[in-house]
Amino acid sequence: MRQTNRLADGGRIDRSKPLTFSFNGRQYTGYEGDTLSSALIANGVSVIGRSFKYGRPRGIVAAGADEPNAIVQLGATEATQVPNVRATQQPLFDGLVSQPTSGWPSLKFDLLGFSGQLFGRALPPGFYYKTFMFPQAAWKFYEKHIRKAAGLGRSPTEPDVDEYDHLNQHTDVLVVGAGPAGLSAALTAARSGAQVILADEQADMGGSLLSSRSRINGVEASQWAADTLQELAGMDNVLLLPNATVNGYHDHNFLTIHERRTDHLGDRAPEHQTRQRMHRVRADWVVLATGAHERPLVYANNDLPGCMLASAVSTYIRRYAVIPGHSLVAMTTNDAGYQAAFDWQDAGRKVVALVDTRQAPTGDCVEEARRRGIRLLTGHAVIEAKGSTRVSAARVAPLSEDGQHLTGPAEKLACDTIASSGGWSPAVHLSCHTGGRPVWNDDVIGFVPGDTLQRQSIAGAIAGTFDLAGCLEQGAQQGAEAARQAGYEAKPASLPTVEEPDTGNAMALFCIPHERRISRAPKQFVDFQNDVTAAAIELATREGFESIEHVKRYTALGFGTDQGKLGNINGMAIAAKSMNKTIAETGTTIFRPNYTPVTFGAIAGRHCDALFDPERHTAMHDWHVRHGALFENVGQWKRPWYYPKPGETMQQSLDRECLATRNGVGILDASTLGKIDIQGKDAREFIGRVYTNAWAKLAVGKCRYGLMCGEDGMVFDDGVTSCLGENHFLMTTTTGGAAHVLEWLELYHQTEWPELEVYMNTVTDHWATMTIAGPDSRKLLAELTDDIDLDKDSFKFMDWRQGTVAGVPARVFRISFTGELSYEINVPAHYGLHVWEALFEKGERHNLTPYGTETMHILRAEKGFIIAGQDTDGSMHPYDLGLDWAVKEDKPYSFIGKRGMKREDCLRQDRKQLVGLKTKDPSIVLPEGAQAVDDPKQPVPMTMLGHVTSSYYSANLGRSIAMGVIRGGHQRSGDTVYYPLSDGRVVEAEITSTLFLDPKGERQNV
Amino acid sequence: MSELQTDTRVSIMNQMPEADVTARSALHFSQAATQPVFGPGQAQVFLWEDALRGQLVIRGDASNTDFAKGISSALDLALPGQLASSVSDAMALLWIAPDEWLLLCDLEQAFAIETRLRDALTGHYAVINVSGGQTQIRLAGSAAARVLQKSMPYAVSDTHFPVGKVATTALSKTQATVRRIDSTDWELTVRRSFADYAWRWLTDASREYGLHLGQPEHDET
């Protein structure tokens, strides 16, 4: 298809590099240097989407981040789908595939448009609250269709094929925006030697200079920009980041920059390149030179395709050599709007009229318009656009001096494009992210950034400085100040000479009056993305929504993906007027990150798939993998869960592992248990204060079980601590609790008992720990050591010995979590696998069986040993658990939790207490979490007694066993309780001791 | 062969095994599973494990002159101050925290050095052998600093992180003690259990610059 709207020359596109692309299923061509929107305009595509509420046709309005309508779905394949891309910011590449996101079911025949008015009536302001909330269950239905109709795009259904990453940057100065002020600031700061990052959201840096008619130092403004960029690019201390949107400004000058590295190259990123990168920047000083957004004027039917921003018209003509129509009516409240008419005329197309709302404007622009012979209508306004899917005429009428009413009949001017300029709104967004509140400035006719606590300054249009010379000067000033603040000596810059037209005063006008009042006039749109009209804002204020934040939420003004960049100020002005307040009194809503939408990929970076979360491995991990272990996540550790043999069910594996351990010998990788080395002359005293039991007399060579409680007296961790030397202990913790316990000890040492001489260090990773358990474990160990006396009377239960196992220096602890004869062998981790394999070599004839965490759980439950965090939940003290023997009340110094567990509530007899549970039917395994009741026939809500904490099938006992808490359970041994299950069954169980096996503890003392 | 030391206040242990015992470093299996991206000629990143070093954590009070003197007499190294290191041919002493240092030495020497330290130090101090509990990953090459920028929030510029500096910081979602050995040569001390994750993260971050597994050629001796 021919590019009917492409100009023969000019622009910053490369006509030698044609590109093909598709939109809505049709093929088009454009050139390298185009954006998707400029290429669509070149091809005469007017209708880009349908509006959200009313289904009205919509076209391209803007040329940048403020575009509300040209929101497209991008992607040639399912895996590369990207929703909600602004066509104005998407560089064109060969093979680009795009679809409209709005306009369901189709752009041409629109269901919503067809039912137009009717559906619109159903969606008044506040419709979210009024229409869809009741009945509540229907919201899911509504939401699905609203989302689709709203043009919110869709997520890909396949995983993203591209990679994204993060990069941390530290810099002296970050300059945001590479327009005249930003370039000037970056240049001045960089010349001082400061490290400078200059980021701009566009592929081409230069901002307004790229479409300006002014001259700097005798050359075109775009040439000056190119020269300046060349100088900056040649400096080692400067990083230029084009295609990089500073999306978030966080406290302490931490900013996030979303760099699109390959989005301009193709549908997928080239190999070894990340598609997008999130720069996490910490800047000593930030210069915001984010510019300003042009405000459109609000008039009837101003959403018709062909209604555009005046500056966007100029940008398309001058930068992209495309012209959006054939005949133009331009309306403006200020001198800047004149450029669109001049550029249009220079492109060889017809300017029907230049409509200035001011009664008697003066200045260079006005004179030039007269000189050019353009029909200039002063004191007039476009009050209404006419047309069905494209502007066909503008109705123009004379305006009172204050712009509040019409003073004569309207004239109809045939045209296909209406450009409007209502002045410029400083892009204050980033300045709001850290809590700054914009303040209204009558001279600027806009909100400018308010005070900030950040090390930051502003320069150029964001500060309300709209003339080019002023922007360059302010940029240089703030660049120098930034460098000074960062500790560099900045020389005063010699400012370039600027040739630009003199400008007269602008008029503060937002909503153009119509012959009929707002509520009766054809729709005057304020927020295009959410279809918010001037009438809706008026209605909201009439309904009593007086705070601008309420107006915003009630009408959905500024709630779109464009965050109201185009419409917010107009909306606030209309709200202010209808409440007879000034805009300053009405105030503004503020903006949050992100400035423009960011892909989830860029947020996730490389923290996905295998790198999503660290996996911690023991020294024997590779052996477990090779031997078919299934793994359980415990904290970040990968622990072997069980080792299924071919054809086994899980229960068969567990039965085999349990029986082998109780009848022969099993082995567990226990390396993950937390291990804390404690040294110092006060180590023993310190341990006595953090554990509930006594430590004063534990001899060197001995081990003891300890319970750790919080100040509230509730158990949070447990483990065995061994006395290695008079001033030296090794504490073990649960796997998941290791880091917390070490922090807990440090907290108490540093804040409560700094006088105690003790040092705590983690040695969890240093020692590989393997537990051999079962009646044959001594025989097995004897084959691997000749310097440890394993005789049962010299190496007793709860003793530890140092020696050599399989040629490796080891500490062997005779402790047991299974109730069996058991040894925990600790060797330096480098040799863990060697010792493990040596155990298997010798263990073959003992049928040494590896077991995982699930078998460990069953074996310990058979003995009633608790697991902190499974059988406890932070609300159980040692007495609840039946561990009275592990609390030593009369220690000379108190211990953490002693007072807590004496609180009145802790002494109640009917607290939930840990008991054993045996189901009447031994084959039924109670579900963990099931709630006990006394009377299964009691109507719901039933009186619940407590829940099952641990429950297994025990192959050793040939029946199921469980532990659980029961109110006053310690006094109820022998009682029957009932567990009503969610499937309707009721399981009967008897309250028992938690000691299911070997109640006298003889097996571990052999 | 060693005996239970019931007569000393702390239990110390020569942890060197008999000669025929196979040692596996923390990254023994991870390295074998990694593929280089480019050859050494094109690579801008070189990554290898400085495996099986002796590592002692030393705790003590830096303001106690006896402690500082004891350290320097036992090691012939000055006790480094905040974020600094002291280096000799055989050893490196890294500041970790206000009361903590990490000594890197030959694994075979670890017990002898621990004994020397204990002989030289008095009062309240601690020495802990953690040789098996962490490992050193070396990262070198012209793009090494870029890889670190992708991996940690701490600034690695020449001015902020000069040669010899040490900082313990976040390395992606784990932790590393980072030491700048030379302008393009970095040492990362990571926990053993997290080493595989750190290795995979670093190899992934290095790919775009060309990754060679092993030392740069000019370093081969």
C-alpha cells in the first residue's frame, strides 16, 4: 500500500530502508526511523481503536508517552505478545505485527458502538460502584467483559522467550530527559568530570529540539542536539541511555530505569542479548528535565479521529515526514500552537484556519501567520468537531474575553484535522514519586514540582520554563549545581545563542463553551482512555464529590495506563470551575511509579526459572540425585524426601525405609541442621539463659537436648547442644530455624548481655552430617573407625567423641532422633561424600538404607519427638508439649520465656496440649490439620478441641499414629474424640501417650 | 589421628584427612555441569573456583592492642581495618565485621596457623575453622565489574571499590564477601550450600560478555 501521507523529503527517517509491518491483519510499509504511529499515519490509518465505554472510534492524538488511544497489542508469535504498547513509542522494525487492543469485537463493526447510547447510559460516572458491584457474584462476569471491552490487551499464554535483566548503577549525576534542558545539564555536569547518566525514553535523544523550528548557534536545533550528543558520547564519564524510561523515583535517590534494548530490532531479542534491562540507579544528585506535555483543549466531539495535539502534528511532520491529513484547523490559547499551522503549510497542505482564543494576540508568531496569509481567527474557538469516523468539519464560534461563553453564531469550516493547544503541563510525575506535591503556578498555567527531600533539582519545561534559551540556561545552571553537589568544580558554561520567536502571554482556558450547556452538549472528552467527559466530572461534583481524589476515583479520571497525562489538568480545571474554586484550591492528584507501564519481564529480571530462588545443597547432594531421591524443600535447602525404588509407591518406599532402619541400619543426610559454634568463657552461662533447661553441669564430651522459647514462653526452636570444651559448645538448631536462632543469640548478646564473653559463629555449611540409625549402626561404624572406642559403656547415649571415620577427622555424636541406637557423624564438608560413600561400601552387607525426611518424620513420631514448627505453632509452651522435664525453674539466672510461660493464660488447665492419637480403625491415617470434637452430632459451628499436628502410617507398628493438640488433653488419656472430615467421614480416635514405640527408651541405650 | 581434648577449654581439631581421601570442593559438581560460551580469546569474563583453601574465622576486639599484636605476630600480617584486607604470599586477612576477620591460607596449613593464633592470642577471642563451609569464586576479565553490577547493589567503581577493599554484601539472592584482588580480578567468598546458586547466577550474568571457565591465559603459571 502506498504511503499517501508520507512527505517527499525531510524528517529523520531513512527512506533507503523500507520496512513492512502489519496492523489489524493488514500489511503496510514504513521506514527505519518511524514509530508505529508515524508509519500508520503515513499509510492513512485513522481509526486505531474503539473507546472503552461508548465504543467510539479513536485515532492517534499524541506523539509520545501521553498517547491515550493508540494502545496496541504487539507480537508476531504467542510467546512474544506484549499488551498495552503505545504505538507512539514503539520504533518500527521489519515484520512488526500489531493488533488494536480495544475495539472488540472489531474495529469496523463495534458491538458497543452499535448499542452506543444505550450502553453509555448504563455506565455513568461511578459505574464501578453503581452498576457492577451487586450482586457480588456477578462481578467476575462483568470484569471479564469490561476488561475485554476496555482495551486492556491480553497476556501471552506461552512463556516469554526473551531474557531480561537488572543492572545496578551508581553515579554522581543522573539527568532525566535529553531535551534542551537535559542536554545542557548533562553537558555542564560532565565537563566538570562528574559521572553522569543521561536517560531518555526515546530512541533519538534531543526531545523538542528534534522538531523545533528554532536555531542554536546559527544551526538548526536538531544539529546542535546532535553535536552535543557527540561530545557527550566521547566522554568516559558519561553514560547515554536512549530507549530508557526513568519510571520510578524512590527514596534516597534510588531510581529505576526501564531500558528497551532490542524492542526496536525485532519481535525477539537477538541471541545473547537481553530484551530489556532494569537499571537500578543510585544517584548522588538528580536533575529532572522531563519536559512538559501539551494539553489538548476540551470541545464537543474532540475525540473524533483527526483531533490531535498541535505539537504532535509538528512532530509527525518534522521528525517523521508524515502529515496526518489534508486540511487543518488549528486552535490555540498560546503561541506554541502556531507552529503546527506553519509546519502544515510548509508541507504543502491546506491550513483552513488558525483559531486563537485570545482576543488580540501579538508577537512574532502572530505576525508570521498574517505574513503567510493564513486565515487567523482571534477571539474564536473550535466548539465542536463534526464527522463520523473522521473529522469532516470544525464548528468555530467567537468567544468572550474570559473564554467562558460564546458571543456569536458558529461557522462550519470543512477540514479533516483539528489541532489544539491548551498550553503545556510540566511533566511532574517523577517529582511526585517520593512524596512531593505539585503546586499550581498561575504564570505557568500548570502545576510545577513542589518541595522535595531528595537531592534533586529541576530544569526546563518541568519548571515552567518554556522558551528554548531559558531551558538551555536553566539546564546549564542545574548541571553545574549537580556537579558541585556531587563534589566537582563546575565552570560556568558559555550559553549558546538562540534564535526563536518572541512569545506573548498564553490564555488559561481548558474547556471550550458550547451553545448548549455541558450536560446537554455533544460529549466533550477529558480522559480518552477511560471515556471521562466534562459532563461526568460536573455530575460527580454535583453528587457531592468535592475532593479531587474522590472525583478522580468516582469518574476514573486518570485511571488508564496513560495515568491521565493528557486529561488530568483539564479535568481538575473543570472540577474547580463547577465548584467555583480556583485550581490551586482544588489541587491535584499525584502520580505513582511507574511513569509508563513496565513489562513483568523487566521487573523479574533473571530472577526466574532456575534462578528464581537459591537452592541450597549439601555436600552429598550429587549422590542423592544419582540415587533417585525425591526432594523436599526445607527453607531453601533441597533435602532428600525419600528414595523410591522402581515400581514402589511412596508408602511402600517409606515402609521399606522405616523397617530397614528399625531392624538394621539406615542413613540420613542431616547436614542441613543449623550448627552454631559457641566459644568464650561465658558460653555456658549464655546457653543457660537462652535455653529453658539446665546447662551448668553438662560435662565436656556430653550432649543435651534444649528448648528455646521467645519472651512469651512459647517454643520456637529445639536441638541438641554439645559441650566441646569448658569454653566451647556446638549448638544445633532446626533446619529452617538456623538463621533465626543465630540472629536471636546475637540480638540477646548485643542488646541485653554484652558483658558476656562469647562469640557465636555458624558452622552449618562447614560440617557434613550423616546420621546412621538402627541396631546395626555400631557394627557399621566400627568398620570405619579404629580410634573411637564404641563400647556401649564407654561411649554412651548422649556422649560425643572425636576420632577418625573413613580416614577423615570426625566428631561423632551418639544422639538419636529415631529412638534407635544412632550416631551422627560430622566431618568437614569437603570429605562428606567420601565418608558417605565409604559408609555405603561397608554398609552393603548391613543393608544400609538411605532414608529421607519423610521416614525421619515417621520414626521420630513413633517416639513422640516433636518437630518445632510442625507440632508447635508459636502458641505452645514446653508444658503444653509435655516437656516439663526440659524446664529448669530454679536456675540462678532467669532464662528467656520463664516469665512468659507463667502468665495466667499459660497456667490454664484446658490449654491445647500435645497428645498421642490412635484411630479406632488402625488403617485410617488422620489428615494433618483435622479438628477434634467431643460430639460429632453437634450442629455446626461445632466445639473444636484442637487439631492433628502430625500423622503417619507406621510400618513398624502396623497401624496409623498421630499427634495432635486437645484442650486439657494431658488429663484425657483414654478418652475418645471424633474428627469430622470434609468428605463427610467421621474418624474416631483414642487419646494416648505420644510414646507409641519403646516407651522405656531401651532401644537407644543398647 | 586426634584425641578428645578434655583438658583444654576449647576443642580444636586437625581436620586434614588421610592421604587417600578424595576432597570435593563446593563447586566440584557445578563446574563440571557448566558450558563456556566463548573461548578464552574472545571472553571478557573468566570464572573459576579457587578451591579448597584453608579458611579461619577470627573473632576479637580490634581496640585491644594485645589482640592486634597477637594477630600480626602469629600471621606476620597487620590486622586490617574496616572494609580492608592484608595480604602476603601465603595468606590474606579480610575484614568482615567490627569484631570479625576471615583468614585465607593453604588448607594444609590451617591447623598449624590456628594453633599459632591460639598460642599468640590471650583474653577473649575465638578462632573457627570454616574451610569446608565456604568457597572462593574468582571472577576476572574486562567485563568482570559489569557482571558484579548485575549481581549486587554495592558500587564496584575504581573509586568506591579500589584494589584491596573487601565488602560483604548481597550477591543476587545470596551473600558474598567480595574482595578486589586486582583491577579486573575479583574474589567472591560464598557459603558452600549457596555456591551452586551463586555459580549459576554468575555464569548466566557473564554469558553476554563471553565466558571462559578458568583463569585468563596470562595468569597461568
